[in-house]
Amino acid sequence: MVTTEASDSARGFWGPLDGTKNNIGSWIFSTDHKRIGILYFYGIIGFFLVGLLLGFLVRLELIAPGRTIMDAQTYNAVFTLHGVVMIFLVVIPSIPAAFGNIFLPIQIGAEDVSFPKLNNFSWWLYVTGAVLALSSLFTGDGPPDTGWTFYVPFSNVTTTNVNVAVAAVFILGFSSILTGLNFITTIHRLRAPGMTWTRLPLFVWSLYATGWIQVLATPILGITVLLIFVERVMGVGLFDPSKGGDPLLYQHLFWIYSHPAVYIMILPAMGVISEILPVFCRKKIFGYKMIAFSSLAIAFAGSLVWAHHMFTSGMSDTAVLVFSFLTFVVAIPSAIKVFNWVSTMFKGAIHLEPPMYYAMAFIFLFSIGGLTGLVLGSAGTDIHVHDTYFVVAHFHYVIFGGLGFGLFGAMHYWFPKVYGRMYNKKIANISCLITFIGFNVLYFPLFIIGLQGMPRRYYDYLPQYTTGHFISTVGSWILAAGLLLMLWNLFKGAKSGAPAGSNPWAAATLEWTIPSPPPHHNFIKEPVVTHGPYDFEGVSADE
């Protein structure tokens, strides 16, 4: 395998190389998987900042009882848009569409994904859906106010601009499907010689499991939001009880997709952690096959538990028993991963670099999210905390504490490979600590007020919940400060950081054997894989 250094950090997909151009048209119509991943990444970061601002405004409104900065209708619109932007424009595409696009082909020794033009088309679908979602703010009779779940019957009768929002989600769903299809085919067909299934990096395994969920589950979301559109425009009545419809049918259809979607969100982050830990512990990952198998098990079992969102809807005792049992079953492969990660760290020669700090934060926060999920999976306790702030806290510990910190870990781990430069590690560590503290100050009090009975989605609340909401809002300020410091440090590093070399972390996977940034066709000659992805013998850093 060729490990020649790049002559300067402007080479690769940032500047002309092998005849490639470097203007706007060459980017937005590019079929280079790396450029498409970068386009996704910047779009996702932009929408993350939008969602962050909307969430910040929600917390500011809830700092005290009564009106603070907005009225009830505006509050409903703001938290709806916070959910739609964060879920459909940030969380679901984040790691797969950005880092999956950039690194999956390189990690398996391929030049590109199987369908480069389809890859570019999926990015255009993402942009189209994003433009539609944002246009729902400024067109029609006001921004959608249904919550990101678009629950009927309210989403059928509200006069706000729900039609455009659900059309946006419909289009974004197709972008996700095409990305998953591309990844599955690429992993099956384009692996380098010697890249057997047991030599695949665990990040690739996580994308493989995620791809199957994207392909099999996302069409159900498309059908569901299309039915809302049809019902609003044509008055069909599938979900309207006055016309013989059933609103619970919508919940079943929505969660048949949206619970597997949680694993679209979290599985790639788990893959990132499985890449980071062995590198910074300087030892092979503990239980490689079980981590790979558990990714597939999560993808399968996660598709069977949707009705645990509906324990209070009046389902039979038998159904409650079955779905509660399956919810506990799906926790097992996640627990296997956590056990194997901790075992990898045990007696490892740990190097405390910024990606490692984010990985450890991930394990801590995701474990809290997973354990509190068992409270919601048990029907007896779920009845008490259903639709309270306990659910809000659990959801954010899993998605933000899991996916979010996994994404930040990926950003710091692969940054030198993407840009050929290094960020300020001291500032990166400080921003990680501030973000971690702010996250817990923001979300942990919500567990407590949720157990006390504070319902979610409410614009106002009783005085006894004031302390919890106040602490939470202060936490949002700390969290925002940490995130902005992190992004500023990365931006500064990309512009003027010290040259990083091709392998600053002394990692063993294929992306670290080529120059930084990667050249246009990735490899000068096709690599032949002779060892596993976490065999560090003879590998050294070149900082």
C-alpha cells in the first residue's frame, strides 16, 4: 500500500488534482464521494446551528413560568422546527452522509461508492428537502406547530403550513434510502483484495447495518407523511375517526419507521467509538465479531419494538408484554458494545487525545440514556413517566449524548485526514469538558421534573417545576458556549493549523495509509489487505 505524503495541504479534494476543478459547479455536481461528504457535512453543521438556536430559544422561554420571550403559538412552532431540523436535517444524515461518504470507500480500499451519480442525486434530494423544510417557515399560514412527529388528528386540522413540511420529510426520506442502498452495494461489491468480512473496520459494519434500516424502514415514513398530505388535501379520512379512520394507525406507521430511525442515528456513532477506542488504547478491539454482530442484531431487533411508544394507547395486555420484552431484548446488543468498549480500555496504554475524551463522554452519556430507556420499556413505569420531561431527557441523552458526542468524536478524529492540518488540542479538550458539563446541567434536571410529573411540549408550567427548568436553561448556555468554542477551534485549525501528516494517530485502517487530504482517486494503486483493521504492530505516528 502506498503511503506517500501529499506535497501540501491544498492537494486532494480541496484543490486541483488529476485534472479536477475547484469551483462551485465542480463541487455541487461532483460525483467524488469525498466532495459529496464534505457538502453534506457543511450543510449538516449549518442546520445544527439553526437547530441549536431554536432549542436555545425554547429553553429561554422555559426559564420561568408564564410568558418570557414568545407566545404559546410561536413556542409550538419553534419546538416543532427544532425537532424537524435536528432529526431530519442533522441527526439522521449526520455521520452516514458526511463521514460515511468520505471514509467508507477508503476504509474498504475502493475508489468511490458503487453509484457515484446516484450519490450526487441523493445530496440534491437532501438540499431540496432542506429548502422545502425552511420554506415552510415563511409560506402558508405560519410555521408548522404539530411537533416533529406530525401526530394526527391535529396535523390534519391545523391551518399552519404542514403540507410543505411533510413534503420536505418525504423527499429527505428518499435521500436517506439512496444513501443506504449505495453503501450496502459498495460494501458487498467493492472491497479490496484481502478485505474479508472479518477485516472490515467496525465503522463499516455500523454503516452496513444502518444501510439496511435506511432501505427497509424509510419507505414506511415516506408512505406515512404522504398519507398526511393526501388527507389534508383530499380529505380521504384514513386517520379521521369521524370518517371511519383510526388515529392510532398513524402512530403505528410513524413509529414502525421512527424507532428503527433511532438506530440509524446511533449505530454510526457506535461505529465511530469502535474506531477511536482501539487507536487511543493501543490494543485490538475486544470482541470484534460480537461488536459487528451486535450492530446487525440492533438493526433487526430495533425494527420490532415500535409499539413501546404506545403503551398508554389502550393496547392489549398481551401486546404490552410482547413489546416490553422485545424492548429489553434490543438493549442486550447495545450492552454488549458498552461492555466490549470498556474491556478494550481495560489495561490499555491510553492516550488522552480529544477524540478519546469524546469517546469516553459518549460511553457515559449513552449508558445513562440506555438505562433510562429500560424505565420507559417497562410498561408499569412507562405509564407514570409517559409524555413527561423524563422522556425528553432520555431521548436527548441517547441522541445528543450518543449521536452528538459520536459526531464530535468523528470530527476530531478524522479532521487531520480531511484537512491535512491539526486543530489546537488544548482548546479541543477544554471545549469537550465545557460541552460535557453543559449537557448534563441542561438535561439531567429534566429527569427529575419528569418524575415529578412535568408534561413535555407544554408552553407553561406550575411553580414547583421552576428550579429544574431554571437549572436546565443555565445548562443550555454552558452547552452552547462549549459547542461554539469547539466549532471555532476546528474552523481555525482548518484555516491555519499545523500540518498533520498522513497518520498523526498511528492508526491501522486504510484511510491512514494515504496522503492527507486524500487524493482524487484515493489510492495510487489498489491496496491488498493482509491484516485486520486494529493490528497496530509496526504502525507509528508521523506528526
